[in-house]
Amino acid sequence: MSATEIKADTVTEAPAAAATTTTNTTTTPAQAQPGTRQLKSAAVVGGTGQVGRHVVNELLATPGLENLVLIGRRPFPNDTVRADPRVHEVIIDPMTQANIENSDSLAASLNGVDALFITMGVGQPSKVSPEDLAAGDVALPFSVAKVAAEAKVSHTGLLTAMGTNVTSTSWFGFTGAGFGLYNRFKGLIEEQVKRLPFSSVAIYRPAAILENPNTGSFANWLFPKISGILPANYSNTTATDLGRAMVHGAVRALSGDPLPSTELKEPSSADVAATTEDFNKQFQGKLALPPVAPDDTPPANRFTYEVARIHELIRDWRSRRGQ
């Protein structure tokens, strides 16, 4: 594993550990169309989170994976993962939109990557300001996705949440999960990533995530007991299974066999344009997203998976693994 450390505008090589992998930066691959790739190289931003670490584990267990790029503010906390010769870290500290988008090292590391997984987000959103939530859940993950799209990454898997809605109304700036501002920001990152030039995008909208301390001990106890009486799209999912679903969804999309989307009413481009404009006005000079034209619709091969579809991916993963 080798680590690249980025502090402000300075790029330095951190000491290598165990083994070193070298990312090929001499060519820029053409963007592959769905069905022409296997998952041999992947990148994760948010890999230290409750779901992200399971995505990392599942990727390292995926047959044929040759390279894994971990993008974060600090070195990955698991020494076993860091010692894996397939792992390459890009450390961006401080993590700002400018540092992400101007990082030659990040762009080089993403060159040749098949799939990006975005599990980055604020773990306890009710405890942060609207600006911090906007940065952690929208602006920073978007900037990573933008660099990935420019590097011709084929597929992106994005973790959001049930209830996301780009037109949700803010409740006096309250940032808690499931409330207006949170849902609005989650909807906005979905729509912005969908408009980037990836061959395919898969969005995962879980409800209650078990094995997750941010869910709370009472909810972790309650949801398994009542899941049978809840609507399918509001039943629980474990963090382990969610990681499996995201990786398996990428494998299927890259092979040309994506699971169909949950049937949903898509937001209008005019609504996306208006919410993007509001975001840029609210955080002017601090955070920014590209404007969206009122007639700018996302490309094809955009898939949204709510809970029932996530569970379908998990069942398919188990079937193919003989579990």
C-alpha cells in the first residue's frame, strides 16, 4: 500500500508501508460502455464510515480485484487493509472542494478505475450546521465524483437515504436525518452525480441501517422485531449487507446486467436547477455546484434502489455466492 498525502496545495508522498502499488498515469482510458468491464479496480470515498468499511471489505473479497483506492482525510484505521498490496491511499487534508478538484494525485489514482463508491456523509447530521452538512453530504462527495468522471471512471455507486427529495423544505435549518434540509441535500447530491458523464450510476436509499451506532441502540433493537409489518421500502438493512449490495450492484452494472430501478417519479430538471441555484446562493464563496439548465435531464443508465431493490441485490449476491 502506498499513501499520497495532500495538505492544502502541497502534495507529498507519505512513507510507504508493507508493499507499494504504482498507479499507471501514462494513458487516459476511453470511457467504457456498460457491459464491457469487470470490477478490477475500485475507489471508495467515505471508507471509514459504518457502511463504507463494509464496502471496502467486500471489495477486497471480490474475485479479480487488483487495485483499491481509498480517499480520505486521514490514513485508513485498519492496519490489515492498509497492508494489502492492492490498496492505495489518497489522503486529502484539509478536504476542501479546491483541494479535491486540483489534486493531480487524486486524478492519477482514479485513472483506470472501474467503479467509484461514495459512502461519505455526516454521521450525526443533527449535531452539525447547515454549512457542514452541505459540505459533507453534497459539495465534497460531488467534487470527488467530478474528478472521477474526468478520469473516465465507468460506474459510480452513491449512498443516500430513503425520503430524499430535492424539493424538500428546510425546517428552520434543522439538519437532522429524515427532515427537510437533510432530504433536500441528499436529493441534490443524487441529481448532481446523475448528470456527470459516467456510463452508469446506482443510488442506494436504505431506511434503518443496523450494525450502525448512529442508528441508536433502541432502533437497532426495535427494527428487527417490527420489520415484518413495515412496508418493504422501510424495512431494515444491515451495514454489512448494504456494503455487499453496493459492490454487487456495481459488478452487475459493469457486466451489462444492472438490476432495474425502483419505479419512482423523477424530479423535474427545473426543480433541480432551482435547488442548485439556491444552494450556490446560500453558500456563496464557500461551496459550489455546477448550475443545471431547466431542460438538462440525466443520461441513461441511472438506477435508484430503495430498500426492496437493495434486498433483491443482497439475495442475488447470496445466491451467486452459494449462501
